Amino acid sequence: MNWDALSAIAEILGVIAVVVSLLYLAFQVRQNTVQLRQDNLLKNVRGTLDTNWYYHRDPAAFDVFRKGVKSFDALAPQEQAHFHSILVDLAFYLQMVWQLAQYGLVDQSAVETNERFLSAVLITPGGKEWFAYAKRTRPMPPEALAYLSALVERDPSGGQPITELQRWFGTEG
């Protein structure tokens, strides 16, 4: 028996086994990434729906939001805190979605949708007042505030305030 030939065959089979294992591993990583993207997109959609559900369906939150986009400064202190809480939540949520998109775990369209909506809030008179307040008090990391500043400058809403995109926020009620 030729031990050199057997050794060469064993080496070839070993290389083939390693290549097959690597291909299988690459397939599994890809499947895992696809699943993570789907899960994160579902969480993103659910988070957006839950947040929108809150201030669209809760009468007190709706009223605070509607009045807040008109003028943050004119709100009573408790209403300012409520409006502030809603906008900080939206800003943190957008930042999270943006970061997930950077890692390829969420589709970029989810970021664009959230940016469009939040910029439409921030360009309202009350949104501008709130953002000036936020810049002074820094309720979020500097990077998040810089991101919001760039968002306002870029204005993905196309100059349409939330009171035009969702006209019920511009009506008296």
C-alpha cells in the first residue's frame, strides 16, 4: 500500500471537507442575517406603530402633541414635559433605527420614513421651539443632537410640516 498516495487523498478530502464546511457556515450566516433583518424590521414597524398609536389614539397625548407643534413654549409645564417625552422617544427611536441600518439589519427605507416624519415635526413652530430647548438642555447625547440638526437642515419632509402631512394635528379640536 502506498502511504504517500493515501496521505495525499486524505489531505484532498480534508480540504474538500473544510471548503464544504466554510460554504455551509457562510450559508448559515447569510440566513441568520436575513432573519435578523426581518426581526428588526418587524420590531421597527411595531415600535413606530406603538408610538404613533399612543399620540394618535390617546386623547390627552393627541391634544398635547397637537398644541405642542403649534407652540412648545405656550404649553403648560406638564404638557411641555409630555410633548418633550414624545419627541425624545421619537428621536431616540430614529437614532436606533439609523444605527441598525448602518449594520444592515434594517432596510434604509425604514430610516427614511422615520426621518421624514420627525423632520416634519421639527420644522413646525413648536418643533423649532422644542429643538432650541433640547439644544440648551441636551436630553440626549451630542451625536444624537447633531444628527437631528443635520436632519432639520436636510429636511426630508420637503418643507411639509406634520400639520400638513397629518392635517388632524393642524386642526382645532
